[in-house]
Amino acid sequence: MAAVNSYNEAPSARNFTRSSSGEGHVGFKEPQECTQEREKYLTAKYPKKTMHLIRKRIAVEYYLDEELRRLYGVNEDDTYDCEIDIDELLDIDEEVDRRHFLQSKVANSRQSQEVVDKFIIGLLAKANTL
């Protein structure tokens, strides 16, 4: 009898029913019903130190985006003509080389050199926290 009970407990993708004559029928669900059941959100728990590093990284990314928008004078919906990869910046060892890298990236900015230098100093300070 235990085998019958486990047989009747079919996976959720199909329904097992018995007719009055004792014959068993398997009724499969529609594919969209299965996908709706499978749509679950996965969350991951990170250690506190890792979450702290992720938050710092995101803060630097937001800072970079905001400052580039100011530097190029564009709105939220517009794009600026400069792409700075923080990983690429962090891969450069010397501070002087990082400064030259950033100067070459923002060379086409219409802002004064003083504003550009202020941007570079601020970004390098933020990048050094990572």
C-alpha cells in the first residue's frame, strides 16, 4: 500500500487521477503553468565584508557617473562621450599613470583644466578606497 501512496504523490508537473473503473490517467499541465510555478526569485546572502565591498564599489560607480555627467554637461537621459572602466583604472599601479590615463579619457571635455583636475583628484581618491 505504501507504493500506491508514493505513486499517487506525483510531481507537480502532472496530476494522477483514477477513474471509477480503476484505470489511472496522468494529466499533464500546460507548459506555461509549469513556468509560472518555476518563476522564483533567487537571493544570495553575502558575508558582511563582501557586502561592504560591493556597496563601496557601487558608490564609486555612481560617483563616477554623476561626475562625468557634470563634466560633460549632460542630463540623466543623455549619454556622455567618455567611458572609464574602474577595473582598468585599478589595474594601473602608479598614481601618476592613473592620472595620465584619466586625463586621456576626459581630454575631449569642454570644461576648464581646473574642473577636470578636480574631477581626476576626486575620482582617484574614491578609487583608492576600493
